[in-house]
Amino acid sequence: MKVCSFLPAVTQMIYDMGLERDLYGVTFECPEIALKEKKRVVRCILEGTKYSSQEIDKIFSKSKADGESLYYVDEEMLQSIQPDLIFTQDTCEVCQIDAACTTAAVSKLEKEVELVEISPDSFEDVLTMANLIAAKMGRLKTFHKYEQKLRNYIREIADTITRERLPERTVSLIEWIDPLYNCGHWIPDQINLAGGNDGLSSPHGDSYRITWEALKDYDPEVLVLAPCGYRIKRSLEDMPYLTGKKGWDDLRAVKNNEVYLIEFEFFTQPSASTLVDGIRLLASVFHPEYFKLPSNLKNVILKFEPQLIFL
């Protein structure tokens, strides 16, 4: 079987479950190991460019309004692979290539290809999608081992929260800084499983713009910034947009030194393993006295301090 993954999250789950032998094509944003080993089939016209967050938001908003896609399929590369199965999505046309673009490219192939849409809205949906991936690739037993390991991590956190009667933390997790976007889809589930609650979030739905006044009035105890597609270094470049706001220094999270930058894939890239790591990261933030930050995750989170902007 020849498989193509048009979503970084699916590619991650394929590698996590040890199914990469049948994977032939990926996207330009897939995990580094996949980019080294597999052909890049999905590309973006913004590759290699450097825009501000506000400019990126305007470009994507305009493309959506015009009914155009910033992503495209390298049809010659796809023809060379001649896949049997392609995983695609329709959750977010801003973040990844959508099903319509995939269908158009596949229609030009000589053989019939099965398209499987992976479009989760909740954390449980993500686990269901991992099950589907393994089933479609004929390796369902592999999924059960994968799921058990992940559920054990979640169970340990839940048991500690219950046993120690840990208080629920008031949280805001931001998916984009300029302009501000709240968090949606599966991220509110992650926050809840880690012992927090985000009153500005959009559970199992799209994230959307929020005003600075809304964030200021909500006044979270903990503020987590994980802009979609951004590493910590890039997120720091946008921090003056927030720190310059009237009332920034009055936020509880700022006063208590509980503002954190975390790399994007632990929230906005919905592979089951990275989302569980995101839950573990949040648990260590919400209740550090009870949850130790995993050693392999120490370089993906940063407690924000104003002087970091100038480094």
C-alpha cells in the first residue's frame, strides 16, 4: 500500500504507530524526520517568506474571502507516487490544504485513490482518527498499544487532581497574538484534562477573534501563548503587541508571573501523542508542585519575562 498524508498531525501519528514504511508523500510542514525520508507533495505559496502575524492574518483572510487556497499539490510528485490512500482534512482551510484541493489533484491520477478525511473537533475525536488511520493501513492492533500508553498518562493526571483535590485554574490559551484569537476544537479539552478551565475558549468549534478588552476582563490566572505554526522564538517577536496594551501589567497572570510560551504543535497540530504531551505540559504549569515537567519537553516551554523580547 502507498499512502500520502496531507496533514502533519496524521504524519506524526503514522510515525508514532510505526507505520511509516507505507508512507510515501507528505506536506512541507510535516515532522522533520518525514521531510528527510518522504516526498513533499503538498506545498504553500508562502514557503520561505517572512511576514508579520498581522500580515499573515490578512493574507489568509483575503484568500478565504476570495475562495482561493494558499496551498497546492505538486501534481508531478503525486503522479510519481501513484498512491492508494490519501489522508486529508476539512477542519481548517487556513492551516492546511483542504479536501476540495486534494480532490481536484487526485482526479487527474490514472488510478482510483481512497481519500480519508481526518477532521476532529474534540480530543476524543483525535483518538478516533488515530484508530481510523491504523485501520485504513491494516494495523489496528498497533493503535490499541498507542492508545493505552496515552490514556495512562491522562489517567495519572486525573487521579492526582482528584486525590489531592487540586483547584481548577482559570486559564486563557491564545492561538494567535496579532490579532488575538482564542482557542477552539480539542484545546479546551486539553485544558480541562490538565486541571484548568478557559472561559474564553470555543470547545469543539473554530477559534475566533477576541478583543483585548475581553481578555483583560476575563483576567486569567494563567496565560498560555501558543500561536499556530510558531516556535517560541517567533512568538516572542509578537509579544510587544500584548505587553504594550493598556492594562497588561494588571493581569493576574502577569502579576503572578504565570505567562507561558509553548510551541504550537502541542495544541494546534492534533496528533494524539503531541496533544497528550500538551496536557502534560499544562498540568505542570497549573500545578507544578504535583506534576513534574517531562525532561523531553523542557525546551518547548518558556516562562515569559519582559527582557526576553530584547534577546
